[in-house]
Amino acid sequence: MAIKRIVSNIQALDLRLAQTFYGDFLGMQLVMDQGWIKTYASHGMMSPQISIASQGGNATEVPDFSIEVDNVDELYVRAQQLNMEIIYPLTIEEWGVKRFYLKDPFGKTVNLLQHIEP
């Protein structure tokens, strides 16, 4: 058996808010719209993955999900300019990532991260 894909589902009453955060802010593409569900995707290569954690690292809360990007510094500045709720500031972690946490419009904690060169 091969796991081909893992999809995160977020319950929301106002699906339009997804476009602002996942489409406009993160640059993901709307790939399916059934009215009651909207799916945003990035067409980069990825492997299905699930992380199980007792904490989020450096004693932070466990985020609802993580999104790896190639422009975490830029997104951090944009998040500040848009007055998004940043709950863990941009930090270089000892395990080789630069990351920050913010809340999406649905109250989910999102870990935005970028791997950095040692």
C-alpha cells in the first residue's frame, strides 16, 4: 500500500476567508470549489507526512499544521503588515529551520517554516 496524499480539512462557516489567507497571503491555488468545500494546493513536490508531538519545540504549543515555504522572512513581514495574529515570532531554531506561528482566519495555529543552511 502507498499513501498518495494527506489532506487537512478545516471546518469553517465563511469559506471566503480561505482565499485571503491561503490564496492571497500564501499564494496557494484554488484547485476545487464545490461551494461547500474549497481546496487550495501548491504544485511543489512533497511526500505525505504526519507529525505526532508532545509540544511544538522550544516549549511552544503543537501547531495544527506546518507549511514549508521558500520565503519565510517575506511572509513574516507581510503578516505583520496585515496585522495577522502572530503567536510565536520569527525564530531560527537549533534543528535547522527558521519559523513563526500565526493563526489562520479559522483559529488554526499554522507553523510557517523554511529550512536553513547550517
